[in-house]
Amino acid sequence: MKKSKYDFLWYVYVFHGHKIHKFYGKEGMQQQANLDEKWSFRCNSRHREASQKCTRWDVISQTCFALTKEDTDKTVGRERLPEKRKKEGDGRAPCCDKATVKKGPWSPEEDATLKNYIEEHGTGGNWIALPHKIGLKRCGKSCRLRWLNYLRPNIKHGDFTPEEDSIICSLYISIGSRWSIIAAQLPGRTDNDVKNYWNTKLKKRLLGRRKDHLRQSAAVVTEAASTGENMNDGEPAALSASAMERIQLCMQLQNPLLGAHHNPLMWPGCSSRASTQSNNSFNSNSSCVTIAEQGQSSSSLNEHLMMNAQLEGAAAIDNSLASPSSAENSNMISMEAELEELLYGENKAAGMVDGGGAQQVDVDWWSYDQAAGKSPVGCWDFTPETNTVFLDYASVYDI
DNA sequence: AACTTATGCAACCGCGCAGCC
DNA sequence: TGGCTGCGCGGTTGCATAAGT
């Protein structure tokens, strides 16, 4: 595998000012990015792998996210640690003595003990040691989970609002099952709550509607992505259940899942068709990227599709799913309405959209300030330089 | 009423990251 | 530089309860 001339190629999304900013770059480009310090890049050079330091997809802070590690592993062909450990007979020592640690539901006494101690002394920065300090026969991780998900102040349980539903759905479609990130946008909600709520209610509510449309969508995707895989359940084996869900949701929302600059087939150097369209994408004025747009890029779904497209030549995916034109901004608006329709039915959705008030949730996920021509501070995606970075990256990996 | 199945939620588990030594 | 370890995350499991037959 060829090496990039760049040590790292970052591809990072940052929530900031109710918008998402997209950054490409390599080590040291923080200055050029003029990023606020709180978004400063964290680069642990210790974890470079000398022979495979072409890419570095990373999460920068609570509210930053990028491509999944798994996808990175696929991209650079890195051996995953667990497999390596298994081969070498190297196992991780358990965090606690499983035989003596109590498991199962917490009693009110345990809750009170933990809550009182943390409120008075804090966690002390060491969850593992905490249960020993206070005499609880619990694993430190269990204590942490109990505190974070149940005991800590200002936790909300149940009764998700329509606005919260909307945020969860749109974020899931955009970034996938990054529950901690999604929960971070919902004050008082825990990642576990959001995850459970999605798995038990929201997913069914969304995927349960428009079954005909879903079947049609699944057929399109299956036809596009399949290469003789298991068709028993109508899903290509190469796509995870999560990816399929998001494909279905995106297609229900008539969202351009694989817009030109999100599709590897459209990246520079990939094809003649790509070169023309990618110019439009990379030189666009869209310095501010909507959550839906950039989230698609960051999503494991997109990465799955990217892999499929590369490995299987599934151009049909592009043809089937990509928007024929750029019209992504207006699609965001219709996507918003579609989402409400799916969640709450046509009448209510119409009312919410038309009324305007309820739809305008606290987080302006859908806004796109292109008309105003404003660029967010520190946002430097799609500059000539980043385009060069991208070109180099694409050439390195024969994308 | 008894049994089975579905649902919702809390908790557990394994993994990767990153700090520390 | 490499190993160890704690933290945080996402996926999964287990259990209580509700709903259906």
C-alpha cells in the first residue's frame, strides 16, 4: 500500500454554534484552521503505527466525531487488536473480581450509598477504587454506569418530546449509533436512554411506516449492492442491520444519501464523471455543512457503501441513491418535513412545518446559511489545499 | 386462568482509546 | 517505546411487566 505524503489525514466534524463544521487536515493544520482552542486537535503520536500512518480518523471531543475506527481499520488494513491478542494468547485482566462482585439490579441502599458519597466527595477520578472506598460490592464500571444513567442530578427518564424525537432521528440518520453524541444534544438524557428509546420505539415507528416504500427501497438497495450474498432476509450481507436501517430511513426521506462529494466514485480521480461533479462539490461555497450532509460522510453507513462501491463496483448504488443534481439544501427542508410526517403523521407534520414554531427546535440541525454567504469561523473545508489533501488520499488508496 | 409472546428498560460485557509509568 | 490500566462507548443480555391467545 502506498503511503500518503501526509502523516495524518484528518476528517473531522465539529458541532459548534448549532452547526456542524467540517475539517480536513493533517497534523499541524490547526493553526491554518484557526480553530478555537476548545476544539484543538488531540494527536497522540504514541499511537501512530509507523508503517500505516496514512490515516488518522479521530474523535476530538465529546461533540466531535469522524469515521469509525472499524472503517479505518478496513481502509488501512490494520489488524484489529482483539484478533491479535487472541493469536498471541494475550488476554486482558478483568477489571474486578467477578466472583465477589455483586451483579444485577441496585438496591435503594446501594443507590443511597453511592449517591451520598459522590455528592459529597466526587468520584475521586477513579471508578475502580470507588466501590472499595465506600464498601460496595460492585464493580467500578457498574458504579459509574449507575451514577451516569440513574443517580446523577437532572436525569430525565421517559416522555421524549417530539423535538427530541426529531433530533434523535435526524442524528441517527446522519451519524448512526453514536449514542453518546446524540445524547449530548439532549439535556438530561443518557446515551443508554436514547439508545433504548430508539431501539424500542423510534425505530419501529419510523421503519414501520410506508412498508411498501420500504420494500421498494430495500429492493433497490439489494439489487444495487448485492453480489450473491445471503438474500434470506432481503438484506445484503455486506451491510449491517444498522446500515440498512439508515438506508431505508434516508430513502424514505428521499434524501440524497450519496451526494457527489460523499461518494467515492465521485471523488477526484475516480472517474471522468466524478471529476466534473467533484469539482462542483469541492469548490462549492458550502463551507458550512449541514448535519445531514456531513453526517452522511461520517457515517458507518456511508463507509459501508464506500467499501461496497470500491470493492464491488456497485455503481448502481450511486445511480439509485444519489441525487442527480446538487439540490441538497432544499432536500434538507423536505427531509425535515418528511421526518415529521413519518414520526407524527401527515396532519401533524404539516401543522408543525407550516406553523414553524414547533419545528424550529433548539438545535438548528437543518439550517444552512448559504444564502447569507457566511462561513463559520475556523471552517476551512473544500479549500484548494484540502482538496489537494483529498486528492492525495484518494490516489494513495486507489479510490 | 394459564400460558406464550412482545415490550421496555436496566445492567452487563467487551473493546478501543489515551494517560501514565 | 512498550506495557499497564482506567474510562467511555456501543452492542447485547436478562428480567419484569404487559399484551395477546
